[in-house]
Amino acid sequence: MDADLDTLATALYVKIDDELKGIPRMGCPPRFTDAELVTVAVAQVLLGHDSERGWIRAARQQIGHLFPYLPDQSGYNKRLRAALPLVQRMIRLLAFDTDYWFDDHWLLDSTPVPCGASRPTAQRSDLAGWAGALKHSGAQADTTAAARLLHTVKGVAATLGADSLAAEAAHCEKQLHPGCTPADARQTVVRACAAIEAAALPLHALLQALRPAEPVPPASAGTAIDHSALRLGLRQLAELLRNSDMAALQALAGLQAEVPGALGERFQALGEAINGLDFDPALRHCTHLLEALES
């Protein structure tokens, strides 16, 4: 860990510990104090660890020399969530100690918040930027990086059902072998970029075409329902969702007219997730529907 960060963590711990000394606490003193908890949480942010799973393992390596004891990951996460009022209070306390507290301008929390993290959403977002990354690799004559990008594009295009783009990316990837000349590499990159840019509009049109124009009303309570066929259709839909297959959109349209009214609300949530190409939450909704039908 950086020496300046060591100094900051030490000063922060001393400040918080002094503030908490006068507050009575029930029971035996914990091995991991509240002051240490807040200090470790601040270090997590400063060191850029946004993953709860790996932070304590990294903390033992990077700041373990500052603390006599660090809890396991589960214990740390539970303590941190329970200590939210304390963290908010310490933030306010530290802010009050700075000149900025009396300033006309206020500092805002600009911590990036993850969103759209499902696999299909991330893939659609990535596709737009890969043409630019390929152009940069071509300009730098970095055929290895360009080949890796094309390998990724090939897989994503196949997942989204863009077979022509997947085939073009596979062809260009083969052309970027270690023995290719810089001129051939630049020509291949230009061809691949053109294929990616050309696929953007058709992919958007394909997604719009696969969306149902109007929601089909669920079956009424008096309509005979073939539960066996419905369960089979939902199982097939679940398999498509596990593979992030675009055919799930068509499977959804075929099932809409067969859903009983009692399951209409759940099915609506499933339809919204699939139409938004958020296949992970859609798979959860589909599983819940199957459980409801089989119960």
C-alpha cells in the first residue's frame, strides 16, 4: 500500500476512534472495532475495490499490516451494512472539520453506480465501441490485440443472432495471423470495422421486429388451459434464456396466449425482461412460473 495512504488510514482511524471512545457499548469489546471497520471501508473505496467478494482477501495483502485482525468476508459485509448510520455520521463529522463545510460549493459523491450488468446488455453496449478499438489497434499495428477483439466480436455476434457479422469476424481473425504484413493487417481491420458498423442498424431493426407490437391478453379463467404444453413451452424458453439465445423472443410470443389469468402478472414481468434482453432476470421469472404451475 502507498505510504501516503497508510498515513491517511492511520489518521482516519485515530480521529474516528477518539470520537467513539465516549460512547458506551454493550457486551464484550469486539476484535474488530467500529473505528477499524470504517477505516477499512474507506480504504476499500480509495483502492478501487468494488467487489465485496474479493475485498477482504486483497485487504489482507494491501493493508493487513495496519490491523491486528480482519474478519472474514461474510462477517465484514454484515458489520458494514449494520454500521451504515455510523458511516454516515462519520462522513458528516469529517466534513464538518474541513473548510468546505462552510463553503458555498458542495462536493457531490461521483462514485460510478453499476447498471445494465446483465450479459446481453453488456454485450450490446460493447458492440458499439469495438469498431473504434479495432481502428486503434490497426493504427498501432497491434495484430494480437485486434485478433482478440475480433474473437470476442465473433462470439457476441453469434449470441445476438448476427450470423453474417460472426462469420466476417471469424474470417478477419484468421487473416490477422502473426505472419501477415502491416498493410494486410490494416486492410483486414478496415474490413472488420465496416462489418461491425454495417451490422449495427440491422441488429437494431431485428430486435424491434422481434418485439410483439401489442401485448396479447392472458387467457381468461374460463378458457381451457393445456398445462402440460405450457410447462413444456416454459422449459424450452428457460433453456433458450440460459444460452442467451435471441430465439427466446419468438418463444415468448408463442406462449403469451396460453398463460392463465392467475399467472398474468408474473408473465408480464417475464415478457418485460425478455423484450429488454435482460435474460438473467428473465430466467428467474421463467423458473418461478414453472414452480407455480407445478405446485
